[in-house]
Amino acid sequence: LRIATELYLKRLIVGGYERVYEIGKNFRNEGMDRSHNPEFTLLEMYQAYSDLEGMMDITENMVHEAAMAVLGTDQVPYQGQVISVAKPWRRAPMLELIKEKTGLDASDFDTEKLEAFLKQHKVEIPKNAGPGKLIAEIFDAFVQETLIQPTFVYDYPKEVSPLAKSKPGYPQLVERFELFINGNEYANAFTELNDPLDQRERMEKQAQLRALGDLEATDVDEDFLEALEYGMPPMGGMGIGIDRLVMLLTDNTSIKEVIFFPQMKRT
């Protein structure tokens, strides 16, 4: 049971296909709640010679067109409020949003300062976390739930983004975005990393973190690294949760209402 289609679709790009996508089921043991189910539907796509900006444009256009097709409007009624998917959407760096919502300047990636901030606000500090992971924890705890209208959050820490290309001039950041609507993540995208040496180094670091108990860290995928060595063009990639998008467009708050066989008790 696959957890993602990513590395398989990237192999097709290596093989010469310039645009690929798949809509299918993924399976992850990440617990269940109103917006998570172990089996879920994902649209994943990759386009050679595109990048993060290209993926933002495609995502924005696709969700807008879906809303117009289903509802006939880009003003989506959802749980007593209106979510506007009218273009353009806000695009903001993660560090800027953290400073805006908390006053904390995390741009220096100072581990002691980040840990002190989390302790002060009684947020659990993950074991063996570096500054990038701590910044992601601060974003999750203080920023994510405040993003009601569609917002592309970009410039993620490299530490939590092992498959994204580094941001030129900023070695601790990568070219990645996540789309947030009503406090939930809807899409995730990268300018894809296509340097096999950099990719191996990052996968090995992830494997070390996994050995130390980080269940979200990945293993080394030798088949994928071999494919990269043959050559993968510059590329943008994006995945969007279809079930959550259906929840938004049908005004549902529980994922069990939009999938065929929900393995969840009534909530």
C-alpha cells in the first residue's frame, strides 16, 4: 500500500514524459480525525521545466475552476462563513507569517531562541529537532489555524523538506509551498530537487533521524537515486488532497462524509 505516488511519477519524468499526473489512493498510518483518514485520495502531478510559481498558478486555477463548476461561484459558503477562491490568492513566506502572528523573528535559525519560545508557550519540543523542525512546529502551533482564506505559504526550512530544491542564496530554505484554507492544509508543492548528490545526502540525514525515532522521516530510496543519476530535468510538482477539496465544496466538516467506506466512528 503506497504512501505516495511521488517517486514513481518522477521516474516517468526521467524516462522522458514531460507532464504526468495521477489521481489515486494513498495509505498512511497517521491517525484519524475529522480531516484525516488512513486511506485518502490524492491528485499528484509533475511538469518538467516548471517550478514553484508554476505550481501555484496551476493549483489556484484548478481550485477556482472546480468551485465555478460545482457551485457556479468563487465565493464558497463553508460553515457559516465565505471562503473566497477568487484569484489571486495571498502568497507569503513562512518566516514572515510567523513574525506577523507571534512577533518572533526566526530568520536567524537560532535553536536556543526557538526552543525558549516553545517552552515559554508550553509547546512540546520534538526530540532531536534542529532549527528548521522547530520553526515548522511554531508555524503549526501559532499560524496555521489563522489562515482562513486561501494562502500559499512558501520558503520552508530544508530540514522538513527533503525532496525540494534549495532556495538560491538561502541554504537553510527550500522552494516549497503548502496551501492553507480554513486552517487546514490542502496542497503541497516543490521546485523539485534533481541533484542526485544533494538528494542522497538529504535522504541519509532523514534515515538517521528515522533511526532516532522520527517516524515522519524517510528512508534512502536507492532506485530513485539511481534514476536521478540518469538525469531529471528541472521540474515543479504538486499534490492536492481531493477529499478535503470535496469537503470544502460540499460544506462538510468530516472526511467520513465524502469517502465511500470511512473507517471512523461517528463524530
